Amino acid sequence: MEENSFREPLSSYGDALSRWWSSVDQPAALAAMVFCAAVLVFRRALAKGVVSALNALLSNLSSEIGEATSERLVSATQVLLVTLSIFLVSEALELPEFTGGLFRSVLATAAIVAVFATWYELAGNFVSILKTGEFQDVTLEADWTTRVTRFAIFIFGLTAILKVWNVDISGALTGVGVLGAGLAIAAQDLVRNLIAGMTNQSEARFVTGDAIEVDGKFLGTVKKIDLRSTLVVGFDQVPRHVPNADLSNSVVKNYSRMQHRRIMISIPLVLSSSRDQVEKVRRDLSEFLKNSGAFSLDDDAPKYVNVSGISNSSIDIQVYAWTKSGTYLDYLETSERLSLEVLETVASAGTALAYPTQTIHMAEGEKEN
């Protein structure tokens, strides 16, 4: 009696299995199984190939995957490849509705976990791309950006998993939307600075190391550019964290982008200087500007050496020129060379530099009786 009680269910299950197998496209199912078995055997080699291709792509974007990250990505890619191959087998086997639906939900969950885990691991690499390319001179504090990106990936992944299992999260999403709206209102200043920071970077108004003047208020060197604020260290060595919104709405002079720097000096010669002496000083200085190699000869950088006038104590020669380089150090060196040349030229002309003088004529008083 007990033996028959076991045989009947097994027989019914066997019949159902036979009917199901006879309805399946057996060649396609066997091919899918062979493919799945091959993926299982060579899953690590295939995963390494995928990760190597991804690493090559990131290398073209001036980023790369570390060894530890690559190993984790290989593990996640293996899970994804095996999951996809099993999914193909399940589709070829044409499982019953309930069993097939449950099986597909489990596989979809595994695939989602593998995909979002991969994105999670790559978040830091993709954020680091912001520090390369056209922004290679921009120093970004990307740690917090990576954390925010990973948090968003986790939320999206969890939402996708709940969606697969038909869990209604509309009420929770509504609450999150209300909370997000409240946070957006409270964080208006932060959002404004973030947008302004991205605008400043896209316009490339300055980069790390540039000497800038902000709206005529202070001069300093850009030390660090973040998405919310920019660190500018003034020439008084006082660090200033300037909100990006202020920089975006201010007139920013970038002295490091100057192609030339202007030199304009007045050379006073003594009033006793002859015409020939004045002409010689003017002519020699003009030749020095042309032949020294320290001054720009471009049409947009004019040069003048002319007598500008006669004052109470001197004959003034105006020298107006532009340095060949825009750096401040080259400007100082060129100014020094010009000053020494002025001294030598004036001496060789047989005259001298004047300095302000004043003559006082004292009248003789009446003799005392």
C-alpha cells in the first residue's frame, strides 16, 4: 500500500515532465545548455576579457582601473555572464508560467545586483574623469562626489530590484519627492554654487596656479577648484574660499593669461643736455627695444621712445613697450635690463639723469643805519 502511495505521485510527475519536455524545442534547449556550460567553464577568462576591454576604454579617457577594483569587477562580471546564460536556458526550456516567472525574477535580481555592483565599483573612476581632459589643471575634491554617486546607484539598484518583485514603492517615492523638494529649497545656495562651479570650469576662466584679481577686491593665486568653492591664496598668504557663484558673477582678471606686460617709464635728463645728447639717448634706447629680444615686436604691442616734454628740472623721454613674455618674473627681469640700459646709455651720451631741484633766490635786505 505504501509503495503504491509513492509510485503514483512520482508517475504523475514523470508524465508531466515528459509532456513538458516533448513541447520544448529540444535542439534549441540543448544548444542553450551547452552554451551555459561553456560559460560556466570559461566564465573567469571571459570576465577578464570584458574587464580588460573596459580598462582599455578608460585608459583612452585618461583613467584606469586599479588592480583591486579589477578583481572585484571580474567577480561581478562572472556573476552577470552566468546569470545571462542561465536566463537563455530558462527561455529555451519554456518553463511553466509560475515557475518561469519566479525563476526569471531570481535571475533578474542577480543580474541587477551584478550590474549595479559594477557601476558602484566604477563610480570613482568615472568621477575621476572630471579631473582629466580639458580640466586636467583643475584640482577637484571628488571624494564627496563619488559618495553621492554611489548612494544614487544604490538607491536606483534597490528600486529596480523592488520593481522586479512587483513591490509598490510609489508611496515611498512620493515621500522621497516631498523630502527632496524641501531639501532643494533649503540647499538653494549649494545648488547655485554647484552650477556656477560647473560653468566656471566649462568656460575655463582660470586653472590651478593662475594669478587672478576678483572684481578689483583682491589678488591671489588659485590653489584649488572645487564644485562648490574655489580656494584663492592672496599675496598676503591669507587663504580665501570664494563661493563659485560669486566668481561667476564677478569680473575676474587672469594675469596668468597675459601675453605681454607693459613697461612705461619716464627718463628725466638734465636741462643742460644738448640736442645731440637727447637724440642719442632716444635712438640707443629705441635700438635696444628692437634688438634685445626681451620685448615684443608684434603689431599689437606698440613701442615708443619719444621726448614727452620739458619740465622745470628735466627733459623727459617716454619709453613705452611690451615684454615678450607675460609672466611676472620675466617682466621683472626685463624691467631690470631696461633700467641698467638706461644708466649705460645716459652715461655714454655724456649727460646725466635729472632729479627735482629748486633754486631759492634771496634778496639782500636794506642796510641798517
